Amino acid sequence: PPHPELVRLMRELYRTRVDDIRFIVPVLAGMPVKEVLAALPKVVRLTPVLFREVMFRLLGVNRDKEFAHLKPLFTAAEFLIALHNIEADRCDIKTVIKAIQACFSESKIFTQEVLAVVIQNLMDQDPLPTLFMRTVIQSVALYPRLQGYIQNVLQRLVVKQIWKQPKQTFEGFVRCCHKLMPQTMSILVQLPREHLRVAFGIVGDLKRDMRVQLASWRGGAIPQEIAAEILSVVDKDAGSGKRKPVQE
């Protein structure tokens, strides 16, 4: 590990003379967590190869014998959570997306258990991080076994009135529900009428798919009167006033 005195000297030089994040990359793993978090907006702007190198060092991953003895500064979950919490005015969102994507590509480190912890932590934040729903969708695509967990997440988001979150977040919620249909039907029908209509505008096929599912409903989680009400919303939105037959 970098010697504490070396870390101190390089931090001082970085602060007073060399305003280039690459200068302190060799000692990042020896710096205080608070300072590393403050430097993350610059770290994610490094080249993909160098970013991965920094990530491995901070996570204490044994990618090379030279770093086999390093102690992790972050757990995988803590690191991914920190990336989601990078402030928009300190780094553009496309750059942060690329950094998060680099994490997803390391599936041996960012396992489904890690992603579940990340999602749980981010879901407790208010407002939700901008990239929260994007990560939820990617997680269930990468690890289909998370589907049951993600359904619980979506249900909790309805309770938290997800439609009051920024537009991009609500759109991600709707797209995620659509991907997991028909299991998420009982979640979608809990949306207030006006927000369900907004959802129809977000995903073009949602109206049709809900009609098919609701028309074939024979009992279970969705009360019949609610199913009828949603079908009436679909019909009214379509401007026909009459329910179209559903093709099997």
C-alpha cells in the first residue's frame, strides 16, 4: 500500500500545483474515503482502461499480483452507489453512465447480490438518483433471477408515489413494468388514472398489452371492478367509446 507520507505529499502537490487527477491515481487507495468521493467526478472522466484500473484498486480486486495485497477502500456496492450519487453539475450524465456500464461488465464483482444491495440503498433516497431506474432495468436484464425482487421494488415505488419523481424516473418505472408484464399488472393498475394515461404515452404497446391481460383476467390479484375501470380508461383514451374485441 502507498506509504502515508507519500500519500500526504502527493495530495498536497495535487491540491496546490498539479490539477490532474492522473497524478494521484497511484495513491488513491491510500487517501481518505471522503477525498476519493470528492474526486470521483474526475475519476469517471479517465479513459476506460485507466478507470477500470482505479476501480480495481479502490475495490482491492486481485487483478494483478502487484495489487494482491491491497485492502479495499470501498465495497462493490458502496462504489456503485457513489457513482449514482455524482452530482449532475460536476460530471455529465453520459460519462457517469459509461462508468456504471463498466461496473456491470464486471459480473464477478458486481453480482446480483451486490446489485440488490445497491437498489435497496438507492430506493431509500429522495429524490431517487437520476440513473436509478436505468440501473434497475439493467439489473433484471443481467440477472433474471432478480425479477421477483424487482417486482417488490416497483410495488414500493408505487407506495412512494413514483409519479411525483422527475419525469425521467417515472418513465423508467413504466418501461420496467412493461418489460416485466404480466407479473406487474397488479402494480400498474394501482397508478392514478391520470398517471396511467401518461404511462400509455410513454410506452406505445402498454395500452394494447394491458387490454389483452385485463380482458383475459379471471380472478386473482386484480379486483374485477378495477380491471373494468382500466379497460374503460383504455377505451376512452382510444377515443372509441366502445371496447374492441381482444384477439386470442
